[in-house]
Amino acid sequence: MKATHLEILVEEPSMETFLRRLLPRRLGEEQSLSIYAHQCKEDLLDKLPQRLRGYVYWLPADWRIIIIVDRDDDDCAWLKAKLEGMTSDVGLLTRTASFGGNQPWQVANRIAIEELEAWYFGEWTCVRPVYPKVNASVPNKAAYRDPDAIAGGTWEALERVLKKAGYFQSGLRKIELARQMGHNMDWNANASRSFGVFRDTLLEAVA
């Protein structure tokens, strides 16, 4: 069943800004969706059980909920299990739990590894048109070849790369960057596996 509407819950405003620019371009302006940002990851996780309980009573059969959190320093399997548990505890069916079954899923829990900025490293050609002094060979360097395995924090790594090229000398402005990346990203070329899982989930929902 095609989703006529997507409810997307994210942990902070830069992810919201990124998706508001990206999704209408890739899914079409006619796709109905709402994106709800929280103050931080902890805020989202604290409010999630109550919010999910609310959905139980009125969620239409052709709506889908997608939750996106950064992995940060958490164990990925532990974080995914936590999200799955919160969802199943209120009686909503997750995509993972429905896999191979006949009943359509209601909620997909997705993790950005380790955070949103890894997705920018995953499609470096969307960075260079906006920040042309950045080195085109960055994705070929061992430290950045796997966007989901960048050590020491991906936003810090991206800040260092951009500063070295002469940008954001007073610090990374995440909202500004998210707006530009959402406007430019061609999501079919992204090397981040976690981005690919998120993209494929969206396409499955609206297929």
C-alpha cells in the first residue's frame, strides 16, 4: 500500500532543514509529508513513547512514520533495539518486525551513522558546487572513504575540511550547510550505507 503521507521525526533542526530541501525534489512536490524536529537526540528519545502512543489511536492505514536518529557514540544494534522496543511496546508495527509478513509496516526506525554530516561526505559532489575551494579528492582519502566509519565525529571532520579550504572559520553553521546540501544532493550517488537504507525506505513507502 502506497503511503499517501509521511510523518518524519528527527532529532534536531539541521536534519529537518536538510530533508525539507531534499525530499520535495526527490519524491515530488505532490508527496505529502510532515517533519518534526526536536531539541536534541535525548529530547526525541524522551518524547518518543508518548508520541507513538498518540499515533496508535488515529494513524491512517496509508500513513507511514519514519524516525531518524544519529548513532553518535552509541552501539548501533543497541540503539536500533531501543527504537524498535519503544515502537512495539505501544502496538505499532515496525518495518523490521514486518519483514517477510503480509501486514504493511507503520514505523521505520533509521539511524544516521554516525550523524547527518556523514551523508554529506557520502556525496561529495554536492559539497563542491557550493564550496568550490574544497579538495575534490577528499572521498579518496583513507579517513573519509567510508562515510559511516569516519572516526572522531563526522561534523567535526567536515568542519576541519571546510576550514582548511577557507570556509566557516568561526565554526560550522549546520543549518546553512544543511540547506545547501539538501538543495544539491543527488541521493542515487551517496556512498553512505546508512543514507542508502534511509533512501530505500522512503522509496519503498511511496512506491
